[in-house]
Amino acid sequence: MQADPVDNGPAPFSSESELNNYLASAVTGSVVTLKHSPWGSNVQIQASTPYFAASGRTCRKLDVTLPSGDTQQHIVCQTGQNTWAPVRPVTRLLTR
């Protein structure tokens, strides 16, 4: 009988990706436009202030604006030096 596979969550973004570089050094509120991202092509991403999650990792909330003008909220956490991965929120994000 085999054990169930462990779910380690989503895979990190490519370590050489423009998104990883942005997340590692972005000033709070800065915006970057990416030709390619996990959320589609030609999206604008605005990063919030980094914070320490209960997991001990550094995380950031992102506002991702699609070419259609719709904005989505996502959370990413650092998985290693200059690598980040999307995570599911424990609770849903509230808009203030």
C-alpha cells in the first residue's frame, strides 16, 4: 500500500523570471507590467508591503490587473533566495 503524495503547494516561479526579480526588490506600491505571468499576458502587478506569515516565510499581497481592466488579488510567499510561489489564502482577502 502506497502513501498518499504530499501536496507541497504550487510550484515556485522560475528563478530567472522577471516576476521573481520584481518581488525580491519591489518598493511597496510599485507597479510592473509583465508580458508573461502566471495570470496571463500583459498584466500589471502592484506589490504590497512584505510581511512575515505564520509559516515563517516572507509574503506579499499582489493586485494583478488584467488587460480587460479587472483586478485580482493574489498572495505569494518566498520559497528560497529570489524565488517566490503563489499560495492560497487561509481566509479570503477583504477589500477595504
